[in-house]
Amino acid sequence: MSPKTLKTPEVILTLPEVAEYLKLNPKTIYRLAQRGDLPGFKAGASWRFKLSDIEAWIENNMNTPPRRRHKGD
């Protein structure tokens, strides 16, 4: 394999690592991921998150007003 075909590995975070990075409760991260509001993927029974996706999510949501909660949320 030549150096041109090697990619820099993507940084993958666990749910607790994302919670620490965003200074949020892990349950909040889980809820956001389950609803599809936070980009992530399941690896078996565990959630995983690409750091680049989390950083893009932060940028896209910096000036967005919070969603209103509805009964049942």
C-alpha cells in the first residue's frame, strides 16, 4: 500500500467521551443519538461517534434555538 492510499484514521468517540466533550450528562447524549438529533452509529449495543461529525453538529447548532419539548418527549 502506497502512502497516497493511506488515510488519516478518523477519531471515534464513545458515548461517555462525547458526554465529557460536550459537558452533558451521558443520558442526554443517549437520548439525542436515539432520536437522530446527534450523529452517531451503533457498534453492537454501544454508540460510537465520529469526532468530525460532533464538531460539525456543534457548528450547525450554535445559533439554532433549542427545540421545544412536547408531551411525551
